[in-house]
Amino acid sequence: MVTEKGTGNRRGAAAMSASGVSRSGKDGKPVQSVFREERKSGSAPLKADSNKETALKVMFLGGVGEIGKNMTALEFGDDIIIIDCGATFPDGDMPGVDLVIPDTTYLLANKDKVRGIVLTHGHEDHIGSLPYVLKDLNVPVYGTKLTLTILDAKFREHKMESSVNLNVVKPKSVVQLGKNFKVEFIKVNHSIAGSCALSITTPVGIVFHTGDFKVDYTPIDGEMIDLQRIAELGQRGVLLLLAESTNIERKGTSMSEASVGSSLNSIFADNLDRRIFIATFASNIHRLQQIIDLAVKYKRKVAFSGRSMINIADCAMKIGELKYPKDVIVDLEKINTIDDKNLVILTTGSQGEPMSALTRIANDEFSKIKIGFNDTVIVSASPIPGNERMVYNVINNLYRRGARVIYESLAEVHVSGHAYQDELKLMHSLLKPKFFIPVHGEHRHLKKHAEIAMKMGLQSSNIIITDIGNCVEVTKRSIRLGDNVPAGYLLVDGIGVGDVGSVVLRDRKHLSEDGLFAVAVSVNKLSGEVLAVDVTSRGFIFVKEDDEIFEEAKEAVRRALSDMDLKASDGDYTGVKNAIRKELKGYLFKKTRRNPMILSMILES
């Protein structure tokens, strides 16, 4: 199996390192400024160094310099714990790839030290790689009930539900992992139920990891972020703060999830005789609850559309996170028997994903649902950066089919689950950390967060901006970058993990951009005589069989073979194939200014 690793931020296939090392380490000197970004050369150790047990190691395997694929490891002495185990979706330069997960080479090399995985919440960018990681690193997993219920469904798909060790925790639960780590789960608000921050007691002090959070004073479940406990920890003294940075560029405070319910209520009231579609993130259980409550209020039935919507709603219902009368939910197969004014359809596809339910509905490719002039579609989400074009294509297609479409720029139908600047400042002021590392954000987010932390009184020498593969060493009195660890990403393609390498991606990109030109040469095995030359193409240029370019391509092949003794090849046609490719490449570029992938075959008869 080929293991591909990135270097720092995920920059596509071209950035993958064949060596398996993400970036070289620092020289071990204390960091003088948060804005030092120079990287010095050095090795990336696989085995833990037992001579550095007095320092806590914080290793970043994902989630810094990028949004997604969150994974951080803490190591002290003979113990390692892992915070989150996320995945992300492939970039456009990764054709055919299903999922991108962190590289766990370092953890596997030290698997006898790993005591467990603690999860902050159940979003894909925090749990998505667990089915792949746990196949090689079977350690206990700790998370809240909804998080583990979502995971359990994943493990069943992978047929590994009987081999995993899942442990349900609640806010205020404390778990001892090894002799060096004690983890307390602390209630926070986010766009998925069961979200927690982590207070990790280590031999050098408290490490506080916020996870993804916001401060919602009117949460749907009635349970606010536990600011009192956070303040108590601040009074005790926090050595290191790891805080998310997603919305650091947004001033003020995020809106309450309850404001979405108020806005949706107005939309329901204005569309009493119309069928209502709502596209939102399936994991936002609190929003689903508000929508179902409104359906009950306006005497509408609710149908779920989209695999993830059905699966997560089912998980949430089983554990009581989603509550509704049984007769409210109807099967999608029966919606045509219900009047428009009595129906709400909850669907996936708020990000314009090509195969999502909403996209197929907008393209008139969904057999069970036909969109029309009496439909109102609410897109209750904001486009993730990079998805804008896909989202607006879906909206345009919905308009073309006569629907009325309501989205974020027209009404308050979405609020973020991530803290704005003032909420992050509140977290800093309550915890008063000695050292700070911003996480969960692209480099610009991390840098902006560092600047705000300095404005709040932290010295730049006590803040480090990290990249994937960095290892930060923390003692009671110091913080510095140590030797990097192997890091980057693995590509999941079908059932293969890590077996899609840079060469495969390069070929896929080549095929997608320039197409394929294939030539088959039939040769008499005994005499070496060329019996026939046949050429064809796919995704290169449209030509008929008798077109000039095909005939000239055949002549180019014959020219390449004219001075070669095929009989002397004795079945080894490597040189012959290379000669054909060289001749064809020159001809095709001269003729078309294109460079298709050229496949040559020699057939003996």
C-alpha cells in the first residue's frame, strides 16, 4: 500500500510528499514571535522520545491551516490521547477520491501508548475518519450519546460494530486515560447536539480545547454553554488554550439558533397554501426540531429526503434528541397523497452537492418529487467557501422550475454554529491561559486569532501558529516547536485507503483534462510483420472513423515502426511502445495543440 502524505496545508496532489514526512522540525529554540514562519530542515521521528517526558507534546495531524480533518494528539511519558478524528471532502484536483483523512503514521508507530480517542462532537470533520483509523488503532472512544449514535451507524456500514469500544459520556463527566491524562467534558453550544469542550489535566497543567462552539443564551434545548465551569477552570489556571478560529473574522456575536425558528415561523405563515421544502444540514438536530415543531403548529406532515437526513434523524429520535408525534412523519413514497398545504419536506443538499436530494430535485432527476409553481424552497444554510457556485446553480434551477426560493441573503434562515470575535474574547477572558494555540481554521484565521489574543494581553512569545505535522512542546514555564511528526493525508477511494498515490491522481487529472488516445498494433509473432493498426480516442476530440486525423495518426504509428525489427523484440515490446507514443505525441500536439494520454498496445497473432 502506498501512503501519501501532504506537507502542511492540503494543496492537492502535486503537494504530496513521497517521503512521508510533512515538514521539517525547528531547531528547538524558544519561539520568539507568533509571526515566525521559517521552517528549518530536520527529521520527523516515528517513535516517541522517552528522554523528553518532562514536556507535554501537542501534535497536530489535521485541522490547522485548513477547515476540516480535525485531529490533535497529546503525549506525555508513556501516554497518548487523541482529540477528534475527522475527515474532509476532496478538492477538485482529486478526481475519483471519496474522502480525505489524516495520516496516522506516528500514532500507529506508538500504538502501545495510545490510551483513547475523545470526541468534541459528531460532525464529519471531527469523526469522519474513525471507521478507517480504528481498523488499525483499536482504542476506546469517548463521546456524548448523539455523537456515538451517529458513529454506531457508520460502524455498522463498515461491519465493525462488534469490534469497537464506544463509551458514552455526559457534560461534567471525567475520564482518566493512562496515568497522565484526566479529561473533563464541558457543555458548549454548537450546530449539533451533544457538543463539548475538553478540560485536560496533565502533569504540567490544564489544557483546554474549546472544540467547535458558540455562546447561545437562548439554546433550543435550554442548556447554555457552561460558562460557570469554564470560569472556575480559569481561576484554577489554564496552561494552554486550543481555541477554534472559524469565525474569527466576524465581529460581534453570532445569532441564536432560536432566531432561525422565528424567521421560519414567518415563512410558514406566509406560505399557508404552498408545499414547503427546507434544505439544511442533517446534523443540526435543533434546527430539525424547530422545523418539526412548526409543522405540528401549522398541521403539516413531515417527510425526510436524503440518506444522511434519514439516518441522523433516526439516530436522534432513538436517543430522544429529536422529539415529535409519531403520526407527523410520513414516508416519502406517500407525499403525492397529501395536499401541498399539509406537507413539509426536509432534505439534504444545502451545499449543492451533485448527488444530493435537492440538486436532483432541482434538475428534475428525482423520481419521487417534482418541483412546481406551488412550492417554496428554503435553503437554511450558508455556502461553505468554495461551494457558492454549486449552491447558486441549484437555486437558479429551482427558480426555472417555478419554485419560490428563500435563502440566507433574503431572510434569516441560517445562523452559524461557530463563535464570532466577541464570543472568542469571552472564552479568552474567562480562561486566562498562559499559552495559546489557535486551531480549526485556515492560516489567515489562525493569524487573526493570534492578533486578537495579543490585544487581550498575551505575549507573542506565548502564542504559536501551527501547521499540520507540527509538534509543540509545553512545560509549566515554556512553549516551543519541537521536531515535526509524519503527517499529511490519506485518500479514501472505494474500499482502498492510501492506495491512490500521486501517480494515480496525476493520470486521472491528465485523462480529465486531455482525454485518451489509444493505438492497437497487430503483429505476426513469427515474421514480425505489422498486420493492422487501429486507433481510437475518448475525451480527446470528436472524429469519425475515416477522418483525416485518424488516418494520419495511423501513418505516424507506421513511421515509428518502419525501422524496427519487431521479430527481434522476442515478445518484449517496451521500446516499440515508447517509440509509438513519442511519434504520436508529436503528431497530435502539432495537429491539435493537445496532449492526450497515449495508450499503446501490441497484439500478437
